[in-house]
Amino acid sequence: VSGPGRAASSALPDEIQLAIEPHVKYIQSLDSRRNELEYWLTEHLRLSGLYWGLTALHLLGRPDALSRDETIEFILSCQNENGGFGAAPGHDAHLLSTLSAVQVLATVDALDELDERGKGDKEGGGKLAVGKYIANLQNRETGTFAGDEWGEEDTRFLYASLNALSLLLLLHLVNVNKAVDYVVSCANFDGGYGVSPGAESHSGQIFACLAALNIAGRIDLVNVDKLGRWLSERQVDGGGLNGRPEKLEDVCYSWWVASSLTMIGKLHWIDGGKLTEFILKCQDTKQGGIADRPGDMVDVFHTHFGIAGLSLLGYPGLEEVDAVYCMPKKVIERVLGPNK
Ligand code: GRG
Ligand code: ZN
């Protein structure tokens, strides 16, 4: 047993514990809310929502709480003829939905369904069609990626591509060295990274850049002390983390910041016990779900990143999360092998 959260969380008062059963029920209820306006307002996030909910359930030790068959059917129903996935059936393909589709299929051990029933160019298998869709989004001059065929470029998309392609074992379809050079060109004087060269450091982008470097095997290019210092300064008095200086704390940064610290081996530079308490205070312990801050409305995004943050901190009873892929470690070991 190691990690700052393990010792600290066992010292927490009984009334502040992770409300596992309510969280499972909350996630299970999300798909049965079709009579609510919010369900339709969030349609553009449906596939990512499935990734957040399913991953949270796996980390909670409840992998069977959603039907595997229905999960696979839904994912396949979101695929476009160009090989990419939309957020919901009938939506245009987008890189972030495509990443979520690959992550969900990997999690339920169904990536081979792409070869059997996937759409797109069948030559060489359905996984290849997905890989080609992603590879086409790389800017071959700069090395970075766009989110869709029209969209802006952003280091989020560079990470999303390397994540999905590596799970598909198709990283060779893109120029990984150029992608690495691009990430390096986004490094700032404070040790952080932004969306593009010269853009302000932001914890979300730092996560994306570090995870991309990690997948490329080039985490050695990071200025660990400078970045570790900037990241550890994200912890505010209440124990929560913010995304950049002078901003409010928010549960999702328990993931973006803590996973970044984990990737550079400096998670102990923040107070894990205080962060654990902050995340637990953001729970709705009766109806389930976690909010961005105490007292706010819960949502599946913050529920997932709160639980994933607790897993990084070693909260007792949770499955271990992989800091690079934001998926259960067991899944990453199954897909990529123990020494990925
Ligand atoms: C598989 C985990 C995973 C991610 C997929 C989407 C993505 C790839 C990465 C996103 C990284 C990122 C930029 C996260 C930050 C999201 C966020 C909370 C943005 C809010 O930014 P502001 O400026 O908020 O609105 P602040 O907190 O700065 O006020
Ligand atoms: Zn947030």
C-alpha cells in the first residue's frame, strides 16, 4: 500500500466516504432519462459520456453494471462510412468520439468487433479504417492534429490520436516524431504546455502533452522540476486543484493535474489527503454523482474524473487507473502488455 491518499483516506471520518452504490445507480440511470431535456441537450457528448460512465463503473469494481452487448451495439451504431465515430447515431465523425469508441471497445474487450462488423474501408480489417480516419487528421507539416476534417488544431487532438492509435496497435500510420517535436514546441517558460506554440499553460493541455509524450516513449523531454512545481501550485487552501493560476478549484483537475504529476513521478508534491477530502465533499451521497465543487449539480464527467482522481490517490477498494490512458490499468495491460 503506497501513495498519499491511502494513509489519509483511512483517517477520514466515517461520514466522508466514497458513496459507491449511489454512484453506480446514478451512472446506470443516465441512459433512462430520455424524457428529460438535459438528455437531448447532451447528445453531442453521448459517446464520451458512455466512456466516462463505463470507466467510472470499472474503477468502482462494477464492470457488469452496464450491458456489454448494448454497449457494443451502441458504439457500432455511431460509426460513419469514413471509419470515424460520431457522438451519437447519425452525427458526423469526430476525433474525440472516435477515441471514446476505441476506449470503450478496449475496456469491454471488443476491439475485434471492428474487424467483424465495423464500417469503412474493409481492406486489412475494420480497425485499419478507424486508424486511417485518425491518421488523415494529422497535419503532416507541423505534426499536430485537427479534431475533424474542418476543425481547429489543438494538443488535445494530438493526444487523442496517439491514444486511440496505440490501442489499435496502429501508431505507425502517423508521424510520431513530428508529433513529439510539436509537443516540445508547445512548452512554456513556466514548464507547462498550451494548445499550440506560445499559448498559455493549462493543466488540461499539460495532461494531453505529457500523455502524448508518454505514448511516444519521450517523457524524458519534460522539465520535471519546473513543471512539477507549477502543477503542485495548483492546490488551493480547501485541498482542491485549479487548472491555472487565480482560477477556481474543480474536481476534474483532480485528474488533469494529479495524472500529470503521476506521469512525472511527483504526485507526492501535493497533499493527497486534502485532495481526497475535497473530492469526497463534492459527492451527492444520496442520489449519487460528483459535482465540480461542493453543492453544485453532479454530472457524469466530474463523476468519472473524481473517481479516477481518487484511484490515482490510492483510495481503498478502487481499481487502479492508468495515468496516461485514463482507463483501468488491467485493460491497458491486456491490450498493450505489462511493459507498454
Ligand atoms: C481520454 C482523459 C481523456 C481525454 C481525451 C478531451 C481530451 C482528450 C483532453 C482534454 C484536456 C483538457 C484541455 C482538459 C481541460 C478541460 C477543462 C476543464 C477546460 C476548462 O477550461 P476553462 O478555461 O476553465 O474554461 P478554467 O478552470 O481555467 O476556468
Ligand atoms: Zn471541471
